[in-house]
Amino acid sequence: MSEFYDDYTSNARHRHYQKTGYHGKGAAIYGSGKMDGEKMTFNKHDANERYRALLILKDLIGASRDLALRDKSCYSDDEFLYRFLFARKFNVTEAFQLLINYQLYRQKNHDILQRLCVLDDTIQMALRDGFPGVLKNRDRRGRKVLVFFASNWDYTQYSLLTVYRAMLLTLEKLIENKQNQANGFVVIVDWTNFTLKQSAHLNPKILKLMIEGLQDSFPVRFKGVHFIGQPWFVEAALSVIKPFLNSKTRERIKLHGSNLSTLHEAVARDILPPELCGEGPQFNPLTWYHILLESSQMNAPPPHYCITQTIPYSKSPPIINANITKGSCNNNNNNNTSDDEMLVKSSKAQQYKGIAKCNNLINDSANNTLLNFSE
């Protein structure tokens, strides 16, 4: 960053400010956006302000000497750059640093990000177990809700790293929608019936890797993380990783224990599944899994500067109708194992045939219209 600012402080900045009408020093008004020294923040609700912020971010990329941005091909991809601006509330300086962090994270963790695609066998297993699940409806503030039923984790078939990879794949798909970029996400983790044996596979190195990626490197906003039914050993693990969390993240992690009424104060019952004592549709992990499958074959391959990959295949998966109940309001396990779950637990599941058409697509707008942005 310091190399960049030394360079940009001179000709590049002066040239850009001349084009956009800024001629002063120090604090200045930039439309309705404010610029205080190097800190530039714009109004995300104003299309002109958003575009001005985009132009400045492009100038920063063009003038940067940072090795993370030696490949500047993302410069011309406006939709990709807007992800970083939304993630930092159109503070251009912070968005630029987040972009650098994102590229550095990709380069540093190239091995674990290889074949990050829904066609990866272990990622499929995680998604089919609901890691993560995505609820159909948004909450009252327009945020998408991700759910995890921790007791369903079969650590003998896929690792915590695979769960993380499946989450990155999910998030990158979801932030293609600008409303998700702007309003962010809520995460609910149900730890009911999560065992001490399962907790032994919560690898500290992977947990730290997840924090580094999701908190500091990925263009996404987590507005709340809610734990319910957490046993003492999960709280102990949380106390170990808390030093790696920034103050804002720590404030947004809420521990509800068995008191679901406090969860319902944060996330309305009408969108939650019955498994969380809600009034919404029953949770089915295959819904989101099938959406990703279908999308992977319909959309163009993602640019190389994104973390996901598109891998074409000749065989397609069968339509599988499953009605899997995960957990209960009384914290009891459902001991009946469905045929679909048995397929997931098979380490060498056969290649699927035919893409499933999912009628319950996530209620997102596929276009770039900005609707109901929350603060």
C-alpha cells in the first residue's frame, strides 16, 4: 500500500481529480461523498456516487505497484469491482485494500482453492449435508440467511476445509447479486447434538484460515452470526479463536444457547424453517445444491481472477426428491436415515445423471437492480 500511495499522490491522483472535479487538498466534498485525506466514502444509494467511487477504485488499481495486482485484468470488470465497494460501504480506500487482500489470499492459498467447483466430489458431499444451506427468503432487512446444522457433519467423509470450500463457493455465487452485496448475510449455526468427537476435528489452522479469508479477504458482509444449542466445548473453541477476530466481528457473534426466542428477535420466525422453530418452509439442503449444479452449467465460466472454476462434465445428476429433517425444536435427533443421506455417506458415490430442475430458486433478482438496501 505504501508503494502505491507514494506513486498515486503525484500525477495519477492529480489527473483523476481534474477529470472528476476535485481540486482541493485534505477534506473535500465529492458529490455527496466525502473525502478526508486518503479516506474516500460515497453514498451507495446514489448511482452517480457509486460510479464515481468505481472510477477512483479503477485509478487506484491502474496506478498500483503492489505485486498482488500485477495482473490488472479485473480493471475492466465493473461488476467484480462493485463487490469490494459494497463490502466496504463504498469507502474506496478500504475497498482497494480488500481487493489486494483478496488477490493475496488467492495466491497464498492456491492449493486449497484448486478445483473450487460444485462438481468436486467432497464439496458435493458437504453441500448435500447442508454445509451451507441457504434459506429461500430474506430477513426483514433484506439479508440472505445461511444455516448450518453442525451435528450433520460427517468428518469421516469430508473435512472442515471442505466445508469452508463449499461456503466460499456458495458466497461467490450469492454475491453475484447486488442486493446481497449491499445488505450482507446472516449466519445461523445450530450446534445441537454436536459431539465432542466431532469437535476434535475443528482444526485450529483451518479455523484461522477461515477467519483470515471471510473476515479480511473476501468481499462479503456478515451482519450477524448466531450460535444456538452450543455445548461448552464449542464455547471453549470460540474463546481460543476470539483473538483473531476484529472487534466488529466479535460484537456480531451472538450465543443463544437453548433460548431460541432471542434468535427470533434477531431473525423473524416467518423465514426460519421448522427445525429452528420457525414458520417458513422445511429445510432441504438439496435445494441450494441443485441450484449450484444447474448454475454451473448455464453460466459462462467465471473470470480467472475469481476463486471459483467451471468444470464441464458429460454426465448429469438425477433428480432426487428428499425431505430431510435436520434437528428439532426439542433438540432431538431424527434417527431415520434417508436414502439420500446414505448416498452422501458413500465415499465413492456414483456419477450423477441429469441436472435437477429446482422449482424453489432463491428469491433473488438476477439483474443488477438495487432494491431495499439496508444500512
